[in-house]
Amino acid sequence: MRFFIDECISPTLSRHLNQGLHDAIHPRDRGRLRNPDHVVFARAIAEDRVIVTENAEDFRKLAGGVDLHPGVIILPSVARAEAQRLMDLVVAHLTKASGDRPQDLLVNSVLTITAEAQIRIDPLP
């Protein structure tokens, strides 16, 4: 899966995801710190990357304003190790549900995982 880890989340999450079969980037690693959310979202769409963020409100609005987007994953605000654990659960959930194309489940959808590891996927727009 291809991810864009929002700057509100530690860059250690992108390094963690890159240890597996994923392609995750963080703005700190690409010289993109402090880009406005609409620029981040447009770049994620252009690069076919799922946004991973804690900023639910802004990215839900942005996703609701386009016809097609690769998806948004909303994590709770938790410690680094817990964010990694929750993302591992998200990836496992998507892989189990879709087999070899887990990212396809997120197209035009928002996945929310709670601190208690409850996962919900909602279509958006």
C-alpha cells in the first residue's frame, strides 16, 4: 500500500510501514513540512497515496469535495508505538478483507480506527 503520513504523526510510522511491503512517506522526509492540508491532499491524490492523519475534520472535508480520492485513514492521537500497532491492525484488516489489493477498499472512503482498535470504513463522498 502507498501512504502519505501527515506531519501531525511521527515520521517513525512511515519508517515502520516501509519495513514491510508498503511505500510510506512523511513530509519531513520530503522537505514538505508546513504544507497546507489542501496541498497535502492534492499531492496524495496525484501520487495515489492514502492519507494517514489524526486531523479528521479537515481531511474529511477535503475528501468530501472531490470525485475520486485514494482514501483517508484516521488514527487517534496516541504514542508512537501505539500508532504503529494500530496501523498494523488497519493493514491486517484491509488485507484480510480484500486479499492482494487492500488499498482498493479505501478508494473514496475514510477508515477510522479508535484507540480501542475498533475499525470503521465509511464512503466519502
